[in-house]
Amino acid sequence: MNKAWKYPYIDLWNEEKWECKISPIRELIHWLWEKDHEYDKEGKAQIDDSLWKDFFEDSCYHKKTGSMNVPAVLTDLKSRGIYYEDRELGHIRWLVIAPERTIREKKPENRMRTILVVRNMDYSDYYWAMETVEYYREYLDMVLKENVMILFAVMEEPDMSMMYSNILMEGLSIYPTDTHHVYLDLSAVENEPELEHMLAQKIQIGSQDGWKKEVISDRKIPVLNIAGIWANNKTNNFFQTKDCGNASYNKERLLFSEMGAKLAEGMSYEYLYDSLEDEALQQKLNEMGLTGRNEDTLGNRWTILYPAGAVEEGIKLPVVSIFQEVNYSNDHLIPAAIGIYSGYVRLAAGGELAVIFFAAEDPDDNDILCDILKYAARNYPIDEQRIYITGHSHNGHFTREFAYRHSDMIAAAATLGNFPGLPKPEESGEAVLCPDEKVERMRLCDMPLINISGYSECGCMYPLNQEAVNLLPGQEFMCPINFESRAESWQRRLKASGCPIVSLEEIEATKESSDYVTRKLGIPNDKSELLFIDGFEHYIVDIRNTNGRYHLRMVGIENMPHMPVPSMTELSWSFMRRFARDLETGNVIERF
């Protein structure tokens, strides 16, 4: 490691450099969190716990959110027409309370206003969600009468990673909301003398008068309209080791490497540009010989990049559809997506392929990608036999789900930052669970798949031949912990991919393998390879299915935390491009 190396944009690894991109309400969010535990809403701090007192049932416990979702409470909400959901994002738990009818119908003309409420609670109390609903029970009538969605951001520590911005981005994209009417609940600080001073200090875009406190609804709730100022335009987690890496992650080693230099180049898109329409970004794309356009399908924005001359030349290109959010909640999502997947953008510039960015936040909603791809095939230079799909983290789970649901149109898939095995639902914190019946359905489908994960991810991906090691506190829910669970998850992966099943003893025996890569990944395999790319070892194994085809590949990358890195692009494309899909028979075509 050479700490004297100065490459272009290396300063973007310095978090202070990003101050100009940070949501300006972060100080207010921290203050609300500090004051929340002192806040006694109209003297009604005593919680009526009669509906859940002493209730405990394993089937009602949501492992990912640490919440006991008591049926009596949920039944009461449902009977009143109120939608409830508990979620987790970046170690922050959050709740959604909204009109059930609006959520179900998703009518564009009936979009909800949104109120963000910051809560200070202890996650060790697994009734935290029930207590939150009860504490704010008087808000429930407002939800129904005035078509309002409430997002409760529940934190037990200060939100140093500013995940409130990500929660809003996800909430505003998942649910039918009016992005021009997003409010922050100021009830906890309404009577604090500092409030007016803090608001006066902040200058809102297009105004010199500071931020203005308002009241919303018949209940006269004090709020700040944060539309246009809530977004945290630093979407990558390069700086938060706690969030994206386990105890073995060495950030400096990544920073001072060729991989770090490529990551910095990708970060520059997010730092320099604000939207696809940004004149400077359009000029850069033009210089790369690329055309970039935003499209809309049934109210969903998606972005396509393709070689500028492909239409005129009549060339049909393969397309890589990347599950990455570019929705209407924030225009900055598009340059961020281009930067995160700049490797695929460079491949497009070389005339190799076209790229589509799109993601919803639900497997069913993601099915609209079928319509997007069909539209793209009619209107852009796309080879329908060569449609590939990829995504990172929860978008990797969506990738796997979509590929198997629509195997008739997807030639191959690449899941990034995902656990190599398929954990049982009760041992998984994944966005898309894999019960046994789903594994059985996957087994009947021939889907070439490559999974690429970091060796130092917070989910402790490898090796599978032992229990999880190097986990930091709070990361236990992210992966199967003991050897048996990890090994059994690999057996489920083999079954889903139509490969011969190996025993737990064979998996454990990889500890003593004479092959270095096999020992590192802890996976019995048919072929292995060690590549040194951008300063790090890449451990690659191939597993042959029962038809003798190599349609399953696993990759682990030395010292990589939970982030999409450039070599993932190179390795995923080198695998997927081998395949096409026969649109008449549905069979996989081995191109070479």
C-alpha cells in the first residue's frame, strides 16, 4: 500500500468534501432525535399496552426490524382502513402508516402528503413499533381523513449516516406520494426557543427568508416543508465502515489501490452532476459517444444509455438492465446510478451494450420492468435474445426474483453483494425471502447466474465452511451465523440452480482442500480460478449443473465491503455475455 499515491478525485474519499451534497436538515433531524425522549405529547406519554402486554409469539416477530407485530394491534389498524408496515434500512428501523385504500389503488391523482416523524427508542424493546403506533394514535384519524402517509424514523442512536434521506427516498418511491408535499414533524421542539433561531439560520432554495414553520391538517401539527431539501446527495456508503464492512475491512488498503482510483472516478459523477439534464453531464456523455434519455412507463421513470450511432447503423445490442433507483423522488439519483455502474457505462461507450436503469422497491412492482423492456426493444436498438439483469444488495435480491419470474426473457443474471447461499426465511434478513416452495420453482428454471460478494461485507459472506466471523455488533441479523445454517443455505442454492447437492461434511472438508480458492470460499466446486484485479484477489468457482453446464458461478473479492465495485462489472459481464435466450423455446443458448 502506497499512501503517497495521488490519483484523480482521490479527495472524494474525504467525507468533508461532500458537505455541499449533504441534506441541510441533518442538524434539525439530530436535534429532534435528542428532544424526542423529553417530548410529552399533550401529557399523554403513558402508553396503553393492553393489546400487547406479555404477548410473545415467534411467528409474529420480524427479525429484520426487531419488532413484535402483535396481531391485535394490526387487526385494529386494518379494521380502520389503515396500512401498517415495519421496515429496516441501513440499521435504522422505520414504520409506514397510511390509508390502505390509497396504497392499494395507487391512483396518480390521489397521491398522499407525507410527514416524517423522528423517534428516539431502544431497539432492545421489541414492542417499539407497537408503542410508536399507540403513542401517535391521535394521528391516525388524520391519516384517513386527509390522505396522509406517516413515516416514523425510529433510531436508538444519532443518525450519523443520515439514513433519514434514504428512508424518504425509499418511502416516496414505494408508495403513491406527492413529492412536493413532504413535511418534518416539529412537535417535539415546538416550544423550544431555539427552533425559530435554527429555522432563520437556514436559507431555502430561491428564498432569503429562511425556513418557514407551518401547520398541517386539522390537528395543527407544526411542520417544516422539506420538499427539495430532504435529499442527501451522497448515496454511496464509502465512508461508513460500520455500515458496509465487517471487522476485517481495511478502508485504507482499498483507498490506495487501483480499485480505489476507479471508485473515485465513479464518485465524480455523483459529485459533479445533479441530473441527467445537467448540461455538463450531457456533454460528457456526448464525448463518450453515448445518448442518454429518461423515459416513463405507467408513471415510473427509467433511464437508458446507448451508443449514439447504433440506431442509424441498425445495430442490435445486448442490454444490461440494472436494478438501481432513478425514480422521481430525486433527479440526482441518475448521475449517482451512472457513477455507481460507470463500468457498464464505459462498456456502452465502447459499443458493447446498452444500459437501462430502473428499480421499484417491491418484487411485484418491479414486474413493470417487463413492459419497460418490451418498449425499449420496440424503440431502441436492443437484441431481445440478449437481455441481462443485475443489481446490488436488496436490488440483487430483486434481480434474482425477477430473473426467475421472467426467465423467458432474461438470458442471464448477476446478483451483487448477496449471500452466496439461499438462507431459509427464518435465518434471513434479505429483501426477498426464499421459502422451500420457491427453491423448488427455481430448480425447474435454467437461469445462468453469477453472484459476486465482498470478502469483508457486513453480511460475512465467506467462507461457508465455518461459522460467521468478523461480524461487528448489530450485524448478526444479516447472515446465517452457525456452520450448519451457512452450509444448508449453500445446499439450497445448489438445488435452486439444478446442481448436484453436496453434503455438510463435503462443505466442511473444504477447510483442508489443497486448492487455495476452495479454502477461501468454503464451497466444493468443479472449477476454480484466482484472479488479481485492481490490487485484490478475486476467488472464482464454477459449479456444473446436472445437465453438465456451467451455469452457476460464485465470486468473492478480497477486502471488499458491502458496495458495488468496478471489478463486479467486468466479471459479471464476462459471465453473462456467454448466454442468450431462445425466445421461441425459452432455452438457454450457449454463445461460446
